[in-house]
Amino acid sequence: MNKNSLENLATTQVVGLMLLAYAFSFMMRMIWVWQFGGDDTFMWNNELMINTNDGYFFASGAQQELFGLHDPNPRVFGMWDYGVIFFTTLFVKITPFSLETVILYMPSVISSLVVIPIILISRLYNKTLWGFFAALLGSITWSYYNRTMTGYYDTDMFSAMAPMFILFFLMKSTIDFNLRSAFYASIAIIIYPFLYDQGQAIVFAMSIIYVAYMIWYHYNEKITYQALIIVLLALIPLGIAKPYDYIVHLLLVFIVYIILLKSQFKMRELMVGVGILFFVFLIYSNVFGLLSYHILSYTNTGTATNGLHFFSVNQTVREAGQIPFSTFANRTSGSVTGVILALIGYVVLVAKHRAFILALPLIGIGIFALWGGLRFTVYAVPVAAMSAVYLFWVVGDYLEDIRLKLVFVTVMTGAMLYPNITHIMAYMTPTVLKSQEVEDLVKLDKIADAKDYTLTWWDYGYPIWYYSDTSTLIDGGKHNNDNFIISKIMLSESPIFTANFSRLAVETYEESNHSIVTSTLFKKSKDGYEDPNILLTELDDEAYVLPEKTRDIYLYLSYRMLGIFPTISLFGNLDLTTGKKERDVVFYPTEAISKSPEGYLEFANGLSFDIATGVLKMGESERIVKNFIITQYDEQGKLEIYPKVYNYNGQYSIVFMKSYNKFVVMDSRTINSTFVQMFMLGKYDSDLFELVVSSPYSKIYKIKK
């Protein structure tokens, strides 16, 4: 074996390596299927359910296209709004697979395509095997796997794969100086927002570097300006309604491409054209505004102030928080050592092949994850993989025997693969819902009309669309100041307030053409915002005059909300005029781990409770318990309540949900809240609410007002 045979591979050999890398990527993603496939708890319609909440947003869009569902829902989008909905609809129509099967496996099928541009880029430098090893690593590295695994049905399947195709064509145009390569890059740039609109800022950054690179290194080349013209033209938004925007844009770039091929423009004319297009691009693409928006939106914390003070959702979202270097390293390359090797490798890569500077935005946005949140690491994964393996390749060049070099690169790549494969084996993320929970939502679907609303926390908005065909006030993509409304309802100690605020919010949302409800209810006058506390007080009056009822409203309360109730309470436990919390909400779900010789029940969160005296120990302090309530479902599914009063002046209450083996320690006001009373204790005002679905997993109430 010689060096030439190692580097100059035939096309069939290259295709074979692509297929092998693709198969490896896909099979790694099948591990999750093998782990969960035999459990009926995670199955629905004879298929595993998906494991990301946001996936139900796109799946609902596919339902609308395929089955005509969700027409009254103002938040469901169609196949020309998102590429993932388009391809889902297409695959269901042209293949024998069900919608459930398509949305389950589509992430693995699409995301594994990332191996193609990785290998093609390496082939530009006659180092195809380098790309093959990098493709094995880049296709399954921690962060990329997490966001593209089987069942992770989301636009993330395109997040890193599509930019790598753009990078390949841009790099190819700097090497072969063929206008066709720039034309292909332009096509990929136009299509990219359709596939993954959240990554538009990255494409802008790559393109700006491409402009600077081409002018800096190839100033005197006529093709430089021809290439820049069609690339910049692809970047400028046309502002036409979809899908005509994509069609016209592609047609326009194609026409200009043909003109540039056939016409004999002078260098100066081309330079002027580039200058004009670059200026138009900066103005109409709002590139700097887009970049600053993404930075600020993921680094903002605290309350959002706009006359009134609302709690900001970003500080409660794990993906949007700062992460330690070790987390960044693990998610980008699988280990701290791996990411250090990748960063060193990228420097070496740029030094030896300067066109790789075009990949700097992908590396940069990955590093930004240290401040912006772990979701950004996914963009850097393919380039980090190429960089690390390239470093191995360069070091291997010092070995005289080509076989030793291959062994060295194989072993080092294997060492990088190992922590990522072990992560995949251990990453047993469950489905969004269990089959029993879906059964409850399907029951609601049979009861409710498509124009009806289901009020619940935004985490469950999309699944409710998909399984119950009702609308929601907040959801995974619309969790703005209206979070306050749902949180306030969940915290409310007044059934009248809960019913009134629910009706007012939904009818206002419909009457205001689906604008932010809080902005409509708490109207701004010439002197500033009206005091929202006046309206909130009035809503606690049974005589409050509500808008005319136009649809039914349902309140969805689930066992899953138990763990996030403290977070939910943050949004409604605010005085909107000051941004300060109204009271200390105590809500600690926990489990008993032991019983001390002194008779104390020891909880997993460090609290302990004296069953005999009703004393709750919280660290060094002691609190008096007012109520201790045991709840349990009997064999017929009826909830039984066994209350015990220790002290009417007690500060805390404890609920032991025996059927779940779960204790919840809370303050003596929170026990009167909507969530605790109506879900945990099953108590409600029958004049205001009707229990329409009840199970240990969820309770769904119809609001009668």
C-alpha cells in the first residue's frame, strides 16, 4: 500500500465509504429503539412515540396537511412553512409508512446524511479516509446525537448537516474556481432557511467570511466577483409569500448564473455589482440585527420589562443557560481531551488549508455555547470532528509506514468514538408522554371540538394539539408574557378567579386576532400601563361580566406538572407593577427514604417529618405542619382522601400521594391552589367545572362559565 493508493480513491470507493459511515450513524441511532421498543408504555398506534415536545409542533402541521386537522388552530403551520413538515408529508404520501413511523425515524435518516459533506470536503484535498474517520465521529458525537437521535423529530436534523453542504460548495469554489460550485452553494443557501431557519445567522456569517476570503486571496480573479454575485443574491431575502419565495429566488439565481456564464462583463462592472449586492444584503437581511438578537435572546435573564414586569422564560430553560467547559467539551467532542485536540486541530487545519477559515462561524457558535447554552454546541460538532481527525492524520504523516499511520488514526479515532458511544448506550431518554397519558388526551379529542382550547403549561402545548386536536394559549414556541396567565390560574386559591380568567383570556385571544393576551388586557394608556392588579381583583368576583362564550375551554392538569410546579409558579407569583414576588411559594415533591429511631420520616430532599407531633424539620429550623393528607386510588380508579389536622395555625401542609409513593411538602396557601386542589386532591367546584377525563396521570376539567 502506498500513499497515492490511500489518497486517490475511485468514485465507487468514495461512495462505499459514505454508505458505510451512513450505516454506522444510523445503526448507532437504532440503539434507542432496541432499548425501548419492547415496552408498551412508550408505544402508540403500534409504534414508538417521539421523545421531543417540539416534534409535535411539526407533526401537527403534517396532520393538517394529511388529514385536515387543526384548521381552527392559529399556531399550526403548513408544509411550505417548514421543510420538516414538507418532507414528512411527502414521505407519508409516497411510502407505505404511517405518520408515527415517519416522524420516529426521519431524524436518523436525515441527520446521518452529514457524513456526505464531511467526506466530500476531505476529498477536495485528496484525503478521503480522513473524511471517513471524521464522518464516523461527527455523525454520533454527543450533542449532535442528542438532537438528532431516533425520535428527536425536530428541525435539528438539518442543523449541522445542511450548513456542512453549504461549507463544502463554498470551499470547493475556492479550490476549483468553477462558477458551478458557487451556484450549488447558492442553491443550498436559498433552501437552508426552509430546512432550519434558526441557523440563518450562521449562514450569513459564513458568507461574509467567504466574501472577505475571496477578495483577499483572489482579488484579481474575474470569477471571484461572479461567484460573489450569485452567492450574495442567494442571501438577499425577496419578501415574497411562500412557497413562491423559494421558487422565484432559485429561478433568479439560475438566470443570473446563466447570464454570468454567457456574458462578457468587465472586471470593474462585476466589482460594482458585488458592492451593490453586498450593501443590499447588509440592509435587507438585517444581518447584524439578527446576530445581536440571537446573542441577546440567549443571554438575557431576569424579568422582562415593558411597562410591566413579567418573568423571563430564558432563565428557566436549561438550554439557554451558561454551561461549564466540561459540558461544552463533552457535547462538542465527547471529552475535554477530545475538544482540546479538536481546537488544536482546527488551527492546524486552517494553517495548512486556509479555506477552512470559512468554517469559523460553526466553531465560533459552538464556543458561544459557554455563555448562550448547550444547544449551540451542535453546530461545531462536524468541524470539530474533522479537526481532531486531521490532527491525527498530520501526526500520522511522521510515521514512515502507511499501515502504521492507518492504525494510529484508527486507534485515535476509536478513542474519540468511545466516550460518545458509551454516552449513546446510557442516554435512555424516554418518550414525551406515556401511552396512558396519550389515552387521556385522545379521550379529550373525542369530547372536544377543534375550535376549543385546552389551558395548561407550555411544555404540553404541542402534544395536546397532536393528540386532542384543541388549541392552547401558550406552547413550546409561544411562551411569552401570557405564561403569567396560566401560572396565575395554577396558583389561584379561588375557583371563581380560575374560571373567569380562563374564559377572559381565551375569548380575548380570539377577539384580538391571536395577539398577546396580557398586552390586550393590561392596556397601555397615555400615562403608562393600567394597574393590572385592579383587573385581577375584579376577576375574583362571581358577578364579573365575561365576554360571550364562543367555544369550550378545558383545563389540563397532569402528574408531570408536579416536578415543574415550582418553575410554573415563578411566572404568576409576581406583582407586575414592580416585578417582585408576591409571596414565598413552597412546593417540594420528594420521597421518603427512611424512618429514624426518633420517629422522624426522612425525605430525599433533606427534610424530615415527625408523624407523631406534626413537626417538619428543615435543616436546623422546625416548622409546624397544619395538614397531613394521604391520597390513594382504589381498584376502581377512584381517588380517596385521608386528611389529618395537626395544628390549624401550622405554616405547612404535606400530601402523601400513596399511589405514586410521592410526598409533597408545601406552604399552607399553595395547598389551596388550583393545581393542588383539582389534580392532587380531586376537589373542584361543580358549578364552575366538570371533570371530563380522570386518571392517575391527568385530570381534565371543562370550564362551565
